[in-house]
Amino acid sequence: MARIIDIAEHRHEALQMASAVLSEGFPVAIPTETVYGLAADATNAAAITRIYETKGRPRFNPLICHMSDLAMAEEYAEFDPVSRVLAQAFWPGPLTIVLSLKAESRIHALATAGLDTVGIRVPKGFAGDLIRAFGKPLAAPSANTSGRISATSAAHVDADLGGKIRLIVDAGASTVGVESTIVKVEDGELKLLRPGGLPASEIERVAGKRLRRAGKASAAIEAPGMLASHYAPGANVRLDAGAVKSDEALIAFGAADVAGASDAAIVLNLSPCGDLAEAAANLFDYMKKADASGAATIAFSPIPDEGLGEAINDRLRRAAAPRE
């Protein structure tokens, strides 16, 4: 079983323990501002293989590589002018930029799924401190079984992967609550590969150009989070529900009434006041609670498709997609 260490009381010890486990080639569950990640040495083939095995993740699905700062990222990838402006504006933070690998890059091909590009992010807080202490980039997808609901607390990680890993670092609930936004500059255009914790409008404001959406979920996998079915609970998911049945769980948003809510198996509201940041922070935790209610279906109220709502709706559409 995994040991759980709380950084509020044992930060220095957590850094030492996590660095030691990483040095042995094993993954560690770590907190980030987006969601909890399952981190391992991005230059070590055996360590990366253990990420895929622990999650049950398909190896054609690349991993985001986390860096301590822009200077470390420049050691591994080539930055075009627009990507550099975005990195300077939003790192550390919930933005991943897909970049061309340098020829001498030591990031292992298993982390990039054999692509000649790599998604790079600089996280805030403990994760950034750990990378600095470890001295090498960390490949870190979300710390959950592949395709299932992402973890936003140490308890979520423990319930899912606690029997498969050595160490979980606990920093409380993730503040953003959804994964990073992923972008890529290609042929002079700025592409949004995955909406996430940084609203697209903020990226467009800094870049001075519009974001082109990547298209259908079935398109080629260029970055994590692009599989058609992802973030899924055990229950079925029904979207844009104006009414709920007695055998369904309801996850509402805002103050609008939902017919039948008084008879639902459980009722949770992502944000009674309609705050999309609060809704994003609560999303995966509430999905887990609704799933634990035993309801066969989780019904979601409509959520505006703007700002962080774009990321929330992306996760919900993938959660509701047909599953293999």
C-alpha cells in the first residue's frame, strides 16, 4: 500500500522521499494545481513503462513532461516566438505547450509515444519544487486508472491506485480541478488541442491571435486528453438534463430548477452561484461522489460553453462518449 505524506507538516521529508522513489525508477503521485499527477523520470524508459502499467494507459497516448522552469524546458525543446511568449506569460500555471523536441533531447520516446514533439508544462507549488530537487523533467499524466475520473485529492489517488504505488504526496484539494489547457503552434496557426484550466480567451489575448480548435475527438492523437472516451465514471453520463429521474444522480450548475431533483438518488451542485472556476474545481470530486451513490446514470445540468466552461464541457462530452 502507498504511504501518504502531507506536505503541510512534512514538506522537506516529502521532497526527499519523492526524489528517492523517482531515482529508483518508480512513479510517485504528486499534487499540482490542476489535478494530481502520476510522476516518473521522463528520461528513464523503465520508469515511464511503470506509469503506463500502473494506469493501464495505452502507449500511443503521449505524456506531458513537467519542467521546473522555462530554462529547463529550453534544454529539451525548440521554442517558436509565440510559444515563448505564452510560456513567459503563463508558466508556472495550467498551460501545456506542444513543441518540437531537440535532436539531443534526453526525454525518452516512450513519454512522447514516438512523436517528434513533446507537451511541456511548468507546474506551480510542490511539483515545481520536486522537479528542481530531482533535477530532471517528470512525465506525469493524471494519477488515476486510464480513462476514468481524474484525481483532485490524495484520497482519490489512494482509492484508485494506492495498492499499486509506493508514495502519495498530499497537498489537499487541487485548486484548478481540471487538467491543463494544451496548445500547439503549427504552420503559423495556434491550435487548441485540449481546453483546460487556462481559458482560451486568455491565451488569445496574450498571443494576439485566435485559437483554432483541433476538431473531432477521433482526430490523430497529438496530446493527452484527446481520446474520444475519457474521464468516465462507472455510471453512464447524460448531458444537458432539464429533468432528472428517480434512479439518476444529478450534478447541477447554477440556480436553475431541475424537474425531478427532489427524487434523484443524490443532488450535487458544481456552483450554486454559477461560478465556472468553482465548478471546475468541484467537477471530478462531485463525479466521484455521484458515481459512489450507486445511480446507473449521472445527469448533468447545462453548463455555459465559455471560459472554463469549455474545459468542463470537453470533459463531460468525453465522459459521456461510447466506451470500448
